Amino acid sequence: NIHLMWFRSDLRLTDNEALYTACKNKKDTVLGIFTSVPKQWKKNNMSHKKAQFIYEHICSLSKDMFKIGIMFYYYEVNSNSVLKKLIVKFCLKHKVNSVFYNYQYEYIERKCDIDIENKLNINNISMNGFHGSLLFNPKKILTKVKNTYQVFHSFKKKIISKLNVTKFFIFPKPSRKKLNLVYRCRVYSFKFPRENFDKNVFPVGEKNALFKLKQFCLQKIKKYFLYRDYPALKSNSFLSPYLSIGVLSPKQCFLTSIEKEFDFLDNKFVFIWINELIWREFFKHLLNGYPILSKNKSLRKWEKKIVWKNNMHFFKMWKKGKTGYPIVDAGMKQLNKLGWINNRLRMITANFLVKNLLVDWRLGEKYFMSKLIDGDFSSNNGGWQWISSTGCDNVPYIRTFNPIDQCKKFDYLCKYIKSFLKELIHVPIYCIHNPGSCMCIQKKIIRYPIFIVIHNIEYKKFLKLITLAKEYE
Ligand code: FAD
């Protein structure tokens, strides 16, 4: 038999259920393929840094595959309809009997997979899908009336009950007979702009990703619950880019985090981190259960009645990190430079755009996607909808983040702010915490923008917008 492993957002050899199953029978021949559709990437607003991150990981994967005796192919196509033809043609040319892959949950990608499956079936070729980028099959985590959960709390309860009884298994890296060939890289440059990323923060390769995960679980995880919100402390795992393209699996993350602390529920240090993996899982299950999320729509119907102000000057200032609120501006500068910011800063900056500048969350969602190295549709869309109170959050009041309070709380010494806003380096911290008054007085000296809106006033306007929209519910 000849099997084809079709890589997508699962660029790893270890704990890759699809690959493991394809390689189970040593007598079978296994081929690997990765296909890129730059036009679709463009439509998805993929960032140039993420494109580079994918590119480097495909090169690395192709080498790793060669070492374990699997031939790797790379193709670039113009559209999803060409992609469908390509997969069928490839299978027929190489006499493939079965295709193995891990599911993607975005609507267009799922639809494309179903079409390919139908076409392959006509040719007696089977498609075998796996939930390799999740902890659990979304069809197994449902409410009593068999719906996908919309409320995180109930979802989390269910997941914890499952985590407690599930015996997870890490699928080992397959090994096959060495290829009798000289290694030649078959990955060509993408027809998509690429931009270098910081390899000290995000080193390339599966081995490095696993090492980074291990180091985090050995050294930082215990302090995570205390420090994760303080950007100057860099106490997060920085693993999101690897999870988003599947260099790591969530199962590997979960099992590594409990290696030393089996009783993870009683251990709040470790559990707080696992809780974040559950958020990731939640947003993917939501996307799978509610395809409207892939179609630019909100989970709440009344959302479409919100009359966003969409002031493009404000939006531009936000993107550039020139709002006059140092914590927001530093966050946006870091996002633009590194392609990554921690969760607290994502919440602060996103909240500011939606609830203070009254700009439609979709514009922010797209901008984040175009900059993030870890851009992941489900987490990004889920995060933006949560922050704008139009998604899965069921808190009865509308939450907001006051950028001045957040700054005092999470960057009191302004170390983080000063590392991204060099013009503030010599400004005393009490001025940074009172940007409106102090910084205006010293405007000429420090040349820092006066804030473009006043938080409290704009937030009240947002409440009005949302109350009006909700009347249509
Ligand atoms: P850690 O804090 O170490 O957490 C470990 C892992 O858990 C992360 O790598 C990530 O996979 C997952 N995780 C953590 N927090 C969340 C969360 N709130 N929601 C979902 N998963 C989470 N995450 C992305 O991976 N891609 C995105 O495009 C993305 N966009 C976001 C947009 C907004 C507006 C918000 C509020 C959050 C977004 N997140 C996104 C979630 C989160 O901010 C990042 O996953 C996290 O900051 C990544 O840093 P880390 O790897 O150090 O995470």
C-alpha cells in the first residue's frame, strides 16, 4: 500500500496521529506533502512573519522526514479549486491508496477537505482525518442537548472531567528504512511576502520547540499564575506560534506540564497554564460547532445592529501605537515589531480599539492577524469577540479595561513601556501613569502624543451603542 500524509497545521513528526497511523505498517510506503495557497493566505490576512515561520518549519520538516525515510513533496497552487485537483492528481500519479491528515476547523478549509474526500472516494482512495490539533474530538464535548458549548465555564468543567479520566498517549516519531538518495530540499520560496522574525525568541524546528516547552515547564510554570500578566517579566511560554502551525500538539503541552505534578487540579500553579490550553481548545470547538464564525459574523445576532463609528484616523493611530496611552502604544509597537504580545496586552489593545475608539472588532481582528506570528483564526476571532462582549462571554455586565489602571497594575515601573517607547525613557513614572496631565505639560520636551480620546467618556458611548443594539434581540 502507498499512503500519503498531507501536512497542514501539524508540522511535526512526534505526536502526529495522522502520520503515526499512516506509518503503522512498516511494509507500506509513505509519502509526505505540504501545499500552500498564497491567495487564500492573503484572504486570511496571514502575517508575513507567520509565512516565514511556516517556511522555515517546512524546510526543517522536510529534512526531518528525509531522516526517517519519508519522501516529502511541496506544491504551491493558486486557489482551493486547483488544490483539490492537485491532491487527486498526485494520488493517482503516485498510486496512493489512502490519505492521512489532521482536521482544520475553518469553514473554507473544511469544505475543501470534504470536496477532496468525495473526489478521492470516487477513485477508491480513502481520506482519514484526525483531531491532532486538539485534546478532544469536538463531537464528544457537547452540552446535554448535543450542542457545542458557548460558555467557557461549562466547557471547562466538561474538559476537566475528561482530562481526569483520559489516558493520553503520545504518538512516537515514526521511523522507516533510510532513503537511498541524497537529500535535496524540495521547498521553494513562497509566492507570498515573508518577513524575518526573532529566532532568539522563536527558534526554528520541532526539537527546539520541544526543548522550549520542557524548559518552560521546568522553570517558569510555577510562577506563571503570579507573573503571566506582567509583560516586563516575560513569564509566558511563548509557545503560541508552534501551537498555531502544529509544531507542538496541545497534548504534548498538557502532558509535559503535569510530568511532575500529576494532581494538576489541586495545583493552581500548573492549572492556570492548563486553563489557557483549555481556552485554545474552547475556541476551536466553537469554530467547529458554529461555522458562522468563519463568515465574519458574531455569535450574538444583535451584534450586527451595533453602529460602529469606524473613525479611520483613530484606527491608524492605534495601529501605529500613537493613541497617547503608553500601555496601548507600547503593546502595538511590540506587536508590529515582534509579531507577538502577551494575552494581557492583546486584551488591553483590543479593548481600547473597540470600547474606546468605537471601531468594529473585525478591523482589529484582521490587523492582528496581519501582524501576529502566531495568528490563529479561532483564538484570534474568539479573543476579539470576547473582548468586544459580542461572543461567548456570558458576564452580565460589559467589562472594560481602563488603560491607565492597567498600566499601573501590570507595568508599574514602566519597564516594559520604556523598552518600546524610547521617547519616554527619561520621563518619571508618575507622568507615564498620568498621561493626560503631565505629558501634555511636557509635550514639547518628550514629544509624546496627547491621548486621542478620553477613556471614560468613550466607554460610556460604547455602552450606549451596545444597549441600542441589544434592543433588537
Ligand atoms: P501562554 O500564556 O504560555 O499560554 C499557553 C498556550 O495557551 C498559548 O500558547 C496558546 O496556545 C494558549 N492560550 C493562551 N491564552 C489563550 C487565550 N486567551 N485564548 C486561546 N488560547 C490561549 N492566540 C493565538 O495563538 N493566536 C492568535 O491569533 C490569538 N489572538 C488573540 C487575540 C486577542 C484579542 C486575544 C485577547 C487573545 C488572542 N490569543 C491568540 C490568545 C493569547 O493571547 C495567546 O495565545 C497568548 O498570548 C500566546 O502567548 P504564550 O504562548 O506565551 O501563551
